[in-house]
Amino acid sequence: MDGECMKLLPHVCKVLAVSGKSLPDDTSLEKLLDWFSGLTNTGTGLLEVCPCLPEFISTVIHNTSPDPTILSFTFKLTGLLAATESSFKLLQEDSLLLGLVFDPPHRWQAAGFWDDPCVRIGWVQGIRAMLQHSSALHFLVETDFTKVLLQLQTDTSLFVAAAANDVLAHILVHQSQLSEKFVDMERKEKSSIGKTVAMDADIQHLALTLGSSNDYATVIMAILEHLKASLVSKENKECHQTLQGLRLLILVFGQARAPLLGILLKTVSEPLEALVAEGQSQLHLLLLDVLLTAYRSRDPDLDNPDSTQPGSSLISHMLDTYKPPELIHAGAALLRRDHRDLSHKAKAAGLLLLPLEMITGLTLPGTQSAAEQRSSLAELMNSKTPCVSLLCVCLTHATLLTCTPPDVLPCPIGSLVTVILSLLRICSGHATLSPIGSAKAYRNLIGCGKVQRCSLEALTALAESPGAAERMSEVFSVLIEYLDNPDSEPTVLHKSYQTLLKWISVKPDPSSSIRDTLGHDLLTVVRKRVCDVRWEVRDSTVEFMGELAALSLSKESAQCASENALVCSFTPHLVEALQDPESYVRASAITALAQTFTLSWQQGAPPSPEQVVKRLLDILSGDTEGFPRRAVIRYFTSWFSLWSQNAPEPPPTQPHSSSSPLLLTSSVGSVLSLGSADLDWEVKVHTLDLARLLVHRALSPRNASSSGSDTASPQQQPPYPYAVTGPRASHAPQPQAGAQWAGSAGHGEADLDGALASLVEQGVVPVLLSGLFDCDRPVALKACSLLMDLRDAVCPPPTDTDHTSAAPSTAVATVTCELQGCSWGKEVEALLESAGVIANRSKGANSKSFDWTRDKEEEAGVSVRVCDVLRVLDLDERLSVLTQSSDHVQNSPLSLLQDILSIGDIRADPNSQEVIVDCY
């Protein structure tokens, strides 16, 4: 433990003990407990290193009006201290546990504190933390606190009840493991059990089998009796007790093993059968979860292999007798939990298909049901809310049917696709009334976006299923209808686009007639939707154009010639979308252009590359929103990455492809200049991604393709950019030293000199230096890593065996860049001066520099050698600092203790301002 924290802790305890008010931020108490828990996990004895804690506990519990949050904190802290047997005995000797702290029936209940749920949950969690050894269990039995736990198991506060359930499950399942040291005392315990407690013979056998003490036998008997009593309750006012009993069963069934599982099943089998027969609707799903958990938890040693699975007959009874709404939900639960009984699974599948069959009028095998159930279901379908709810449940779980064995699947996938398409037509108002369908049910579904979205999601998931291809023409027809329907909601249109892409991608070679018709219809729809008044529709449309282009590029050209022509026809619409008033649409259009430029430029589709690049640079320099500017940088990154992979050497002379590399090379400097000076930190990070590709290509041409692979996609963004990562972990594999860079690519000294000079001329080095001193940590971290790559390549540090490697070649050492009068330039210049490196303030004859001046009023630049800059920056130390969490200084135990102390100072001085407690 930190010595400074040790000095502050007694004062903190004093502030907490005497405070009449809760802290401004109650989570600070949880943070304090987390700190104590962390110390305990390292093996530190809290009572030994924190002798002030017992005094704090004593002060709080003797306070006649303690704050409820402080009292709850005291319960939890006491339980944490008592988690070790040695500390438990010390606290018990001080009478803190038995006489004062954990005594709700008398002290805290009488004083009125027990009415606060915060106090009750603190007491429960304190007990839970303490139950780590047999002495704590003995204390629980001796004080009869088991009854308090059982009462709190049905507490009105769901948080308190859940915490009590967790403690009871812990006692049943895990506490027996702590009694194994009593195995040698089995005979003594056997006589003790028989004399001191009257209980079921099975429970006696269980206690003896586990080698447990009389304490465990007493507790398990009390819990099982309470559980059995809660399950046989039939009064509505006691339904909450039954619900909590079922939740406890789910917890225990999921963890228990033989022999406890067998005893538990035997104890609750009759009450569960009574509950199933009773058929209370509010218990159906929870009861089914109990049965399914018991079914899955079956231990092979529990009974004979030929015996009936626990709960199987009850599940069958539920599927045969329950009403349609409960049956539909039960069938969904069976498929969702991957129930192993194939007969149950087949029946559940038929239940899910029944509403779809009845609403569409199409006959599906496997949906046989009683006439009474069909009649009841038909009545529900005439009411909009239950009709929509049941259909959405069926559609959401319809895809689980594809996971069932072929002999269990109630109908072919093609038939299921047909039913979903029919339902989509009903929702769009284009279906005729079926013989068994209800006109009122049809009216309820027309224009229902929720059912439409669920149907489209199910259709998307079924695209890859065997037999679905037979309905491809029908699928395309319905989707085009939806895309062309002026009444379709934006979200429905978006899902229609995604469903269409999925079916095109998994069925790459449809017949030519289908392909040609689809292309013509799509072009008509896209031209209409790209001008839609709703920006969400325009956004979905341009996204679809780009995704279809990416899909076309992934196929063989012989199979997608018509799709390529279709994609090329999209380009003018995408260019027009660059001027859309909505920034999201502009960004999506740029991303789509990045996916279509390969096809459109190769086939000479207008507009020309020069026109596109000019518009993109205008957006990068003048757009007021960050989304389009980020998309522009990703566009050029994707372009450069694609060119690096496909044309590492100068490309063949073709009208458009030949101009592409030259245009790219000439525009990179402007992109880097604008991107690195952007106010949006994400734009700067994306700019560094482009700089990284340039560095890798200049220094290691053979590795350019692989090094750029992680930034090839314009949509790819690093997740959680402010998350703490290991040094250089978020980048591509780094070279070990400069020799590897040069050697693997065949670089000589002249090549390395030219590569470094090229990076300076393109503006890459100034971009990296600017990013290194950026105030946004993700920018500085990425720039630092790239500068380390560059340093290792052109001026590697000396090794133990080769001291000559520290000196770069003469040609490389003379390559210079110009520092500007901006803040980062002055910082670099100051570092060079402090290191004794005299900067050449005039440009030499051999200087190769990049004019980085963006403001004419800035001070004149200073020419410095690149290798000198890379050496004096101390990049390794900077990387170590940048990879640390931004809260590693302020958000610490010491900071937390100081904040709590400051609260005490504020309360002592009424004229002080309120302090915000540190959160981490």
C-alpha cells in the first residue's frame, strides 16, 4: 500500500464516520471498496495495514443517526474485512459482527434505517462478501440470519431481492466446497446431524456426502423448505414470492451438480408440476426457463441414462395445453435456448409458423394444431397490437429454423421464403385477401413498419439457406416494389437495400434475364430515391451504390459486366450528392465514390478524375461538418492503398488509369496539408493513416500492400480511439530495424536518401511532427509510432554488437526539412538547441525541404536535418507516456482520498465552494 494513502486513510475514515450527509458522489464509496478489494486480492491483510478501519466501523454503528449510504458502506466493508477467517475472528472478538453490525431485526429495524433499500442491499452484500469460510456460515446459522435472507429474497426492491437470491444460490452451490476439511469428521457429523436437526433423509445424505458440517445441513434445509413453500403459493398476492423462487431455481440449476441437483429436483418437482397445471400466464416464461435450465443441467451421474430427462414431461404438457400467445413465446424460447429434445423442437417450430400460415393463407407442413387454438389465435390476429407482436416474435425466430436438423425442419426453406414475401405484400397493401385470412387483420398490417422490418431481416438471414435460391426472382420483385413504393418508411427502405445486397451477394450468377431486369429496375429506383426529400432515404441510397460497387469488384468480371455498367451509371448521381445539404449524405457519397472509382475510371465514365478530386479538396478545405472531411481523407487513403496493391510499378498507359497515379501523387501534398491542419481530431488521425501508407511505400515497396491493408477500407475506423493500448499495438507489424526496411526492399544508400527526401517533399515528415505535438492523444500516439518507424529505418539506434549502425549514411544524414514558426516547430527547435545541435537557419544548396507555410505572417522556417530531429525527440519516452491512460495521475486511490478529505474541509467551512468528487 502506498505510504501517502496510509497517512490519509485515518483522516478519511474520520470524515466518513462523522458526516451527517452523504457524499456529493456516492460512487466514491464504491471506488473506495474497489480499492480495498484490490488490496485483499493481492493477499494484503486489511486489518494489519489499516488498523483504523475497526474504529471507523465502531464509530458508525454507535452513531444514533448515521447516513444510510455510509451505513450501507459500513456493512459492505465489514463483510470484506471478515472474508478471511483470521480477520473474522478478530472482528468477532471485538463484538463488532455479532452484537452491532449485522443485526437488522433489532437495532437497525427498530431505529427505522431498515426501511431504506440502500441499507438492506448493503447488509446483503456484506453477508455475501463474508461467506468465504466455514466460520462465517456458522455465524449465519448461530444468529439465525438465514431467516432474514429468506425474507429479503421476496423484498419489494428488485435489487435487494436479486442480491438475496445471489447469496442463497452461493450458499447452496458453493458453500459446501468450503466444508471439505470436515471430511475426516464425517462420523461425528453424522451423529450430530441426527441429534440436533430433524430433516429429510436425502438432505442428511447430501450433507454427509459433501463432508459438510451441521451448519450447512441446517442452512440447506431452511432454504429448500422456503423454496418449496414459495412455489406452492397460489394466491395472487403471493405471486411475487413465486417469481422470486423461480428465479432462485434458475440460478441454482445453472450451477448445481450431483448430488445437490438431484436433491433439488426431488424437492421442487411436485410444486413445479402444480404450477404448470395451474397455468398462470405471468409465470409461463419464467417457469419454462426453469424447466429448460434443469433439462440442460442434467448430470449423467444423476440417474440412469434411460430415465426421463428432468422437466421433459412438463415441457410437453406446456406445449399441449397453453393458450396461443404463451405457446408462441414458449416455442421461441425453446429454439432460442437450443433445446436438445427434437420432438419439442419440431413442435416449437410448428408453433412459430402457425401465425404466418394463418395470416397469409398459405399452407405449411408442421403447423397442425387444435381447432380451439386456431380459433383463439384468429381472434388475436384481429387485434392490431397482439397481431403485430406475435408476428414479430415469429419472424425474429424464423431464422432459427435453419439451425434445426433436416428431419426436424417442419417446412422447406423455399416455402418459408414464400410466406415472408406474401406477408411483405400484405404490409404494402398489394396482396389479395386469402380464403382464411381476415380483412381486419390485413388492415392492421398495411403500412406496419415493424412487421416490414422484421420480415426483411428474416429474408436477409434466409438468403444463404438451401432452397432459398428457387425464390430469387420473387425476392427481387418484392424488394424492387418496396424500394419504389412512395409510402415506404426510411428504415424500411434501408433494410430493403441491405436485403437486396445480401441476396445478390450469395447468389452471384442468376440468369441473364433476371440480372438485366434487376439492373434496369434498380437504376430507375436509384435515380428516384437519390432525389428523395428525406435525407435518410438519400443516405441509404448512396450507401447502397457504394456497397453494390464493392460487391461487383469482388466478383469475376465475366459474371458482373452488367453490374459494372450499372455501377458506372451511378457515378454522376454520387458526384451530385457531394453537394447535398445534409452532411451525412455528403459523407456517404464520398465513401461510395471511393468504392466506385476503380470501375468508373477504368471504363471512362464521367465525371473525370480531375473533377472529382477538385470537389473533394474543396470539401476538405471548406466543409463545415466533420463527417464529409473525414470521408475525404479515407477516400484518398483507399485510393492510395488500392494503387499500391495493384500497381506497385508505373501502370500501363491507358487514358484514365495512367492519369490516376499522377493525379494521386500531385494531390497527396494538399490532402496532407489540409488534413493535418484540420480542427477535427479524427480527420488528423485519418491523415496520419494516409501518411503511414506513404512511409511504408517509400521505405519498403514490397511491403506496401500488406502494410496498407488495414486502412484500405474507407469505412474502417479504429474502435475506441481513446482507449489505452500497448506501444504500437494498433498498427501493422513493425520492422525491427532500419536494415530490415532497406534490405527487404533492396534499398541502397541512394535509394534510402531518395525515399526520405520524397517523404519530406510530399509533406509527410512535417505532418508527423505536427501530429506528435498535437493536443489529442490518439493523434500524438499514431504520429509517435510512425516517427519511430521512420527513425528505425533511416537512423537506427546502435546495437550491442554493431556500433556503426548508429550512424546513418552521409546522403541520408544531409536530408533536411524546414521547421515553421508554429508551436510544434518552435518546440522541435528548442529540443535541437538543448541537445547541442546547431540548426542551419538558411537553406543550403543540397537542402530538400517542403514549404509548410500556411500563414504568411508566420515566422520564417528553419532547415534542420531529419535524422537530428528524430534523435532528439526521445520518441520511446514519448510513446511510453502516450500509451498511459489519461487518468493515471488524477484518478488514483490517492486522488480519491484527497477528494473525500476536501469534502470534510468544505463542511467545516460554510463559505467554501462545493468540490466535485473525482470519478474514475
